[in-house]
Amino acid sequence: MLASFAAAGDAADGGGKRRDSHVQNEAGLAVRQPGPHDGEGTSTAYPFFDDAEDFRVVFRKRALHKGATIGLHTNDKDEIYYVLSGRGELTLEGEVSEVGPGDAILTRDGDSHGLRQLGDEDLVILVVFPKRPGDP
């Protein structure tokens, strides 16, 4: 993924420095959605830099509200979840464990995983994965 970050900084003209670096605040980005991957309940996504030209990394904050899940699915790429707050039940390759603030979860291409919010507090995570050619 580090290569993706480096490549994302290259300009289309062959390596000149891009001039569209910027700061984006989550205010105004919130999108209320069902749990991803046919998950249960409701979540809120914050899709940072979705409109950045030639940026080949997805960087998203997601809040899983009470009872919400990211449905069990098989990855078609490497992906990282980083837990900011709340508690969750992670199913990774059939093994179940509890995750909380400070936990980073690496799921590899071909691995199955799902995540369920636990308790009364939203489970808030950062999600990072590479965009594939042709992805919006």
C-alpha cells in the first residue's frame, strides 16, 4: 500500500509535483448507509478524498451503530481496519475475537471477515485499501 501512496502523488505528466493536496474535514461527508457487505443495521461512512483525482487509496471512517455489522465477505484485495472507539466482534477466517480501540486488523486478499458492533457505544473504525484500476 505504501507504493500506492507514492504513486498517488505522481502527476499525470510524468512525475511533476501535484498541486491538489488538501485538508478535508468529516463535517459534510457523513453518508448514512446499511451495514456494508449485506450487513445488518445502520452505519455512517465518511468517504475522505473520494473525489481526489488519480488518488488510488480508499481512506474511510465508518461508524457502526448499535447492532450494525459489516457482513461476512471474502476480500478481493488487502485491507486494514483500525479501531478508534467502541467494541466489536471480529470474525476472521472463521475465528472470532473481540476488538477495541487501538486494534489494527489486516485482512489479506482471499481472506473472509466480518465485524459486529458490541455494547452501547458506536464502533468507529478507519478503513484503508487500494483502489483497483477502473474503480471510481
